[in-house]
Amino acid sequence: MATRYPCKPGEDGGAPAGGRRKVEVKRVDEVDTLHDLFLACLPAFGGGYLRRVYSILDDAIGAGCPLTVAVAGPVTVSGQHQVWLNPLLETGWVAYVSTTDAVCYHDGHRCLDAYKDGPIHEVPIFTDDGALRDERTIRVTDMAFDEDVLLHQDRFVSAVLQRPELQRRMTGTELRFLLGGFYDAQERKNGVREGFLALCHRMAVPVFVGAPGDGSVFLNSMKLWAMARAGLIEQHAFELDLHAEVFEACAYHFWGLFENPVQALGTVVLGGGVPKNYNLQPEPALGQVLGLPDVSGYAFDVQIVSAPVTDGSLSSCAPAEAVTWGKVDRERYVQTTESMQGDFSTYMPFIVKALLENRARYATWAERMGEEALYEKHPKARGYLRSTAGYRLFERRERLVERLVGAVRDNRTWLIDTLAYPLAAR
């Protein structure tokens, strides 16, 4: 498949004159890699959507574009983070993640002292839920765990939230960075595999949660707040600073557009809901609300969502709709975006495996022929072989936030003018 980026408006990504592209396929026993299977063995229909999603990701990574990931759903309960999400983050391609409070909460179950041998087991999707309730088993589709797992997790989170270093006002990214450090220590103590937040802590990947009140980490903070108000404990000074957290997300988007050498960002949206919206809102926040000039949306946008586009929700809207809001780049979206209806848990293991195989193949070629010769022959290799240390944006957040504050200060005249409106008399 021809490189899609950076195509000009109206270009067809390499199709011959007249805009037609011949259907050319290979037998599955004629291809040696998942990359070739995606490109040559998925010609049409749902397979064609999957080919385009994979091809755009291949192009975005090859272009060296920092990616953001929005993921909704029980990825940590089901162990998907250890299957494909953590390996994807370890490549260094991902700048930050937008997810749910539940993903962060359930991430801790496997490191609990009482459940280090494995707290999660399988159950049939169509089962007797009344019987499960009688035996105090909680079900998440076909994953299940004892109710006591939640009680132990609540104790763990409550203990973390009472630590001295959390008795202050902070962003949610700070909370989840600290929580990831506690998870990491617990995982090391009990000899269990590294989880999602522990990895993000190690790689300084910021983790955003757009609806922090909609999950059990915050419920435990509410418990401590209520206990302090009732006089049962001395104080509970932990507090989330939502203004600072949203501004921090904007600062990272600003970095991607104006400081990172590629001066573009790509996004991978898996499932919809708040994580998707939070991931897409920095552009309108920067360009429309703060009024900063030359702000653009994502250059690459691939989505795998289960909601049908006809339901009118943000979960289902395609990148083309996001173009009208400015969230996706107007000039490139025809060639660099795709939205596929489906269950991302079905596809992401294969997509990530193919991308990792590509990286390994380029690394082998670099050893044989040298990096410069490789980059000249295969330009995408440079993007694939970028440092696995990643962008470590969380460690740079203070400087990046201050840079954006400076841009806001410079836009004083425009912003002051936005504060007045002829409100109707009450």
C-alpha cells in the first residue's frame, strides 16, 4: 500500500489515474509476516477496514508521529493491558493515555497480597448471575472475581490516599503517577507481572481520566472525605485539580504541534465515551476556547468502536465529523483517518503484534546495513526505531505547562474580549 502521509487534499494515496485501485491479493500461504497479511489478505468489507486502520498506524509510526491512546472498557480486569497495551507503550511511540478510573482501579487487583496467584477467572457470558451473586462472585462479561478482591483493593487505595505525599491538591496525572509507583512496589514484592500504571510510572507516560468521579479510586477518596467530615479521622487533604489537569493535556498537545520535531500528533481511539472525548478536546480548547493561532487537530486518527454511527453519540462519530470541530486535521483526514466498527479486543493483539514485528525487522536490518543506509532505503524505519525511552512527558509537564501559560498571556487581548456577553435580565 502506498504511503498515505503527507498527502495533499484530493490525492488518493497512490491510486492510479482516474482514482481506481486494482484489487490485488495474495494467498495466506504466500505471505510470511503479519504486515503482509494485513496489506495483501484483507481486500474488502470488514477486512478492508482493518487493513486501512493498520496501514494508517504503520504510516503514523513510520512518520515518527507521537501517538495518544484513548481506551475505554475493562482492559485491566481482562488482562488485555499485559497482552497488547503494555507492549505498545513500551515501544516509546505513545505520548500519553486517556482512560477510565475503573481501568486504573482494577489494575491493582493482581498485586494484592491475598491474590498474587491470580484474582481473575473465566465464567460463561450467559450464566446464572443470581447464583454468582449468592456466592459473592462479581462478573464483567466473561471475567469474574470474588467480591473480597474489591474490599482488599479498597483498603489498598485508601491506604495510598492517606499517605503524606498525597495530602495536597494535585492533578489526576500526578495521582495516577503516584499510584503507579505504589502498584510497582506491590508487584515487585509479590513477584507479579508489571501492570498498566506501574509501566506508565516507569516510562513517565501521563494517564488522564476525564471522569474521575465515576470510579472506585475516587469513591475511596470520598470515603476518607466523609470520615474526616464525621470526625472519624483528623483530615483528608487530597484534592483533584481538574483545571490544571485539562490544561496539562492541552500543554502536551501544544508540545506535539509546536515543539516535537514532527509537529503533528496521531491518536488511537479504542472504544468511545469520556476517554475518547477527553483525548480529542485539546485542539478546540487551544484553538477555540483559548484562541491560540495555528492550532491543528490530529494528523492521524484511527478508531475501533462498537457504537453504530447512527446513534449520534461521540462514541460512534467518525474522524470526518471530528474535522468539523477542528479535532482532526482538515488537510489530511481523507488519507490519514479511519473508523472501524468492531470490538477492539478482537483486533488489537494482531495489530500490535504486526507493528512490533515491523520494528524488530527494521532493527535487524539496521544491524546488518547500518542505520543511515536503512533510513535511506526504508524511511519508515526511522520512526519505528525511535527511542524506546519514550517522550516522558510527565517529567516535562511543568515546563510544558509554563510554555502554554506564556502563550495564553500573549493572547491577552483576544481572551479578555471573550468574557463579555449581553446576558438577559433575571
